[in-house]
Amino acid sequence: MYQQTLQLPDIERLIEDIEAEGFARIPGFVSREELSRAQDAVRQRISGNGGESVMVAGEEPTASVLPAMKRAEQIGRDICSRVAIASVEPQSSHPVIRCLGGRSIGAHSLLFHYDSNVVTALIPVIMPAQGRTGDLILLPNRRPLRSHYARNLVDKFTVDNPLSQWLLRRLYTRRSSRLRRLRLAPGDLYLFWGYRSLHTNEAVDEGEVRSTAIVHCGYVHRNSRLRRMLGRQA
């Protein structure tokens, strides 16, 4: 079982793994009992939404479903504090539990993007065991942390358009070696540079459920005057 307190060398090792492999993984991060309770809660929420996708956001709601998210959040903040630049707020975080199911699941899949936060900490809650298994798709460490919001905006416009998305999906369908494809194990913790890495999730087959608990740590451009002037959230 994972110990709740990581010492400095462990944090440094996680950073080394993310830099070298594109991600770091801590197996068995969530106990079987806690994971089972979270899976029941996710299924209840999807059922209560007519079988369709639903999100749980905010520190208290997410912690009530999966208390381990608090530990994941602290690890993400510890990592962020060691690599962040001046424009980053290392202690900022945004937790969410994505509960994907029903006909709406395709709309949440294969959308390549950069996050607005330095570190993404992800705990799979429910993953299909067969068919399309909802793998995490990474094109890791593609850009540096941007000092200025304008550079970040250019990056996002370069990716958030039909042609770029089509090209990235072609890489996925051709199983390009440039992409890291991670089969996610429920209860493990995965960490990667969400801001620096293009990433998305694979779809799953109809009738299946894909649920992940995610904490984004270290908002890079929260205090950007340009971002506020443009009225953008990210």
C-alpha cells in the first residue's frame, strides 16, 4: 500500500520518470475498499443522470467520492513547487471526477489538448476490461512552460482546430510510435505534465463506463492580464 507521505527523493524520482517516460505511476495508490466505494458512487451518479456522462467538481464533492484525491493533490503540488516558473501558482488546484457513459461518451473522447496547469494527477476509478478500454493517449513534453500567456494562446490555437485534430487522430489510428498509449489500472495514480503534453482519452464501447479522478495542479496563467482582458478561462 502506498504511504501517504512522500519524502523529497521520491518526489524527485517522480519528476525524473515524467521527464524520461512522459508519465510517472504509483501502483496501488487507492485501497480496494475505498476504490470499491468510489465505483459504486460513480455508477449511482451516472444512473441518476439517465445513464449519461456527469462530472463531479470541487474539493469537497470529489473528496466525498474518493478521499485519496487529497493525497494526489498534495503530491501534484509538491511536484509543481519544484518545477514551476514565476507565472505559476504552485498551490492552486482543480479536482474533478469524470464519469463518462451512455451516448454522450464519444463527445468526450479523442480531443487532444494542453491543460492550463503544470501537473495532472489522474486516478482511474472505472475502466472497461475489454473492447476499447479508454486508454490515456499522450504526446509527452511537447512544449515548455510559457512565461507569457500570449505564447500559450498561440499553442492552443495551433491545436484547437479541425485540421490539427484530424492529424493527431491520424497518428492515433496509425498507432504512431510518437504517442504513448497507457492502459490505466483502477486505483493507481498517474502523473504527467498536463501543460506541456498533448493528451486525450480513447473512447470506450457503448454500454461501458469510463471514470477517472483528476487533479490539475499549478495554474500557469491565472494572473495574466491578457487572459482576463480576453475573458478566457484558460
